Amino acid sequence: MPDSFTDTSTQGFLSRLTGSLAGLLIGPLLVIAAIVLLSWNEGRAVQAIKGLADAATRVVEVADAQPAADDQGKLVHVVGAANAGGAITDSNTGLSFPNEVAVQRKVEMYEWSEHSSSRSHTHVGGSKTTTTTYTYTRKWSEDAIDSSLFKHPDGHANPPMPFSSQRYAATNARLGGYALDATTLNLITPSQTLAPAAPAGWQASDGTLYKGDPASPNVGDLRVSYTGLAAGATLSVLAAQSGDGFAPFATANGYQVQLAEPGNRPAKLMLADKRSSESHLTWILRAVGAIAMFAGFAIFFSPLATLASVLPWLGWLAGKLTGLLALVISVPLTLVVIALAWLAVRPLIGGTLLVLAALALFGLWRMHRARLARRRRSAMPPPPPPLAAV
């Protein structure tokens, strides 16, 4: 059963107001950080688009995976069978993997974890009472959980993790006539499950090694699993030829290309995969920037909601209105920042985004006007009944 503790604290109105005033400084800083992130992200996206288009015109197909002197510094596409020059050894467990080109070790420790949930109630006068429940459970975790940061650390201490997850690459590995360095191999995630025999002091269960009882683990017990990339597996590499090995290839705009995938993958598809991953990253960073922009304005306006909270219902209403105001400002501003970043390189895209920003601002304004009109109508007294006919 999990351990639970409940703490209750009350913060006075002046203390809350003083704390919220920090938002007048933190909010603008967060907005500036969001603008910087969004601008940098769009520049990065444009560089990736142009760089990958340039790379597609520079590819040199290498026959039989054999390096040639004429290909030095060129973007080569190599497909061949990977071979391990020596065994991979895990010094922490003493295990050896002679038939793997790369091995991924996953290490988990059975640890205490803390989860908190809070409920707050604002009183007339602006004070706030917060009730927080801290729940402690034990779980397998790949990350070391620092129990000294727990609210209630007594009885929930985690020992240090003796060693962590790690990626190994075979020494002197080769792809045909090319040397396969660790940097290139690390671009491929080993996916074949390995089930080594348990070394001394360990137990094996379903291909996983346990330091402790698998059926009834204690805090501090370890479990270790391995996945590998087998020697003889076909790999595809797209990178600059450097000596008899590989290195990042710099396109005309400085974008670097160094790709590796399992199987026989044409260069065209490898570049398409990279474009897709770059696009996903661009949208993720756009979302992060937009959320940071909204949070910055919401924090900046938060003192207004705190000031109004002397009456709880008024504070609730002010919080909703300041949140809406933050949304009305942050959405168009996010689109404008993205549009300006594209305007210089792709005027059509940049102009379209500026139009969308204007439409978003207009739509939010119309929505706000419609909401106010509904409130006015609901507040008006009903019309008198018609006079009866004589």
C-alpha cells in the first residue's frame, strides 16, 4: 500500500499579492524567451529544409561499400553488412557480447517515488488555504530519484544508483571497407532483445537480469536488460567520407548531414526520414514557444486576479478574463513571430501566416464581443407582457 501524508497551509492576501507581483518581471522575461525560441526554431527549420535539398543533389553512391580516394569529403551513400572487430564488454556486469556491433544497456532501480496533488480554497479577504496530499509508492525507474527532495523523506530513502543505462559500440567495427565509429553507430537504436545468461550474483527472468528477488523486489534492487545490433546486419549510412570512415557532411548553408539506418535504405528515403524528423521537431518547438508565450502573459496579468480575489467569485472571474486576455495576445503574436522569421526566405508562407494572425485576432475579438452581448441580454429584464385586446 502507498504511504500518504496530507499538509495544509494558509497564505494571507498580502503574501499572495506580493508573490504574484513577481509575475510583472517573470512574465515579460518568459515572453522574450518564447520570442527568441520561436525565431531561432524557424531559422533552424529553414536551414534544415535548404540543407537537405542541397544534400539530395550531392549524394555519391558507393558500390560494394569500398571507400575511394576520389570520394574524400563527399556525401557518400554506403550500404553493406556491419562487422564487429571485437567483443563488447559490460564491465559492470562482466557480460561479453562477441556477435554484436552495438549494444544498448537499460538499467532500472526499484525506488521510492513521490506524487503530490493539491486543492486550494480562496476565502473572503483574499487568503488561500491549500491542502496537499503526498503519496509515496515504489516503482522501477531508469532515472535516479533524489529522495532528499521529498517532502517527507523519512522512511522513503533511495540509495545511489550504482550504474546507469549506457550505449556500447564494438571496437574496430566496419561496414564493408569503411570504419564504423561509435558516433555513426549511435545513430541506430539496437532493437534485437538479448537474453544473456545471468552472471554471478544476478538472477535471470524472461531475458532480464535482476540484482535481488524478481518476484519481491526491495528498494535498491536492480534490473538490467540488453538490446543489440547483430554483426552481419545490413546498414545504410549517408555521411561525408573521412579517410576510410565517416564524418558529418556540411551543406552549402552549413547544415550537417550524418545519417545511419538499419536495412537497405535508399539515400532519397533517408533524407525524407530526416525531413520528417526535422518537421516534427519544428512543430514541437513551436508548441513549446506558444505555450511559453501564453504562460508569460498569464503570469504578467496574474496580480490582477490576485487583487480581485478579496471576493472569491470576483477573483475567479478575473482569472478567467486575464487568461482570455493572455490567449488573445499570445496567439496572434506567436503567429507574427513565426511569419516574420519566414518572410525573408519564403514570402508566400510568411505572408500567409501574417494573414492567419490577423484572422486569429479578429476571430478572438468577435468571440469576446459575442460573449459580452450574451451577458448583457441575460442581465436585461424580460419585456412586459402585451396588453390584452379590449
